[in-house]
Amino acid sequence: MLLASKVLLVIAGLLLILDAVLMVAHIPNPLFGWPLPCPLTLVVLGLGIILFVFGSKAFNK
């Protein structure tokens, strides 16, 4: 579970950097015309955080 959370967090980080570049350059989101930051980015980030919390040792005590 920790591996999946790390992968999701890395993907979310890259997507957040892409969203920031698009916002600064005033380029609309190429994905379905969704607003920036992209909701898909926020979902991936949220899933990564949730999996990290459930997989951490502190949560299992």
C-alpha cells in the first residue's frame, strides 16, 4: 500500500507542476477543458495521501 501511495504522490506532484505551469502561462487545461488545478490532480493527490495514512505504521498502532 505504501508503494502505491508513493507512486500516486509522485504522479500528483508532476501533475501539480504541470497545472502551475499552465496557470502561469494562461493556457487552458487541455483535459476536457476542466479548470485549473485539474480535479484529476486533486483526486490522485487525495488517494495518495489516504493510502499513505492507511499504510503507515503510526495508523496501525
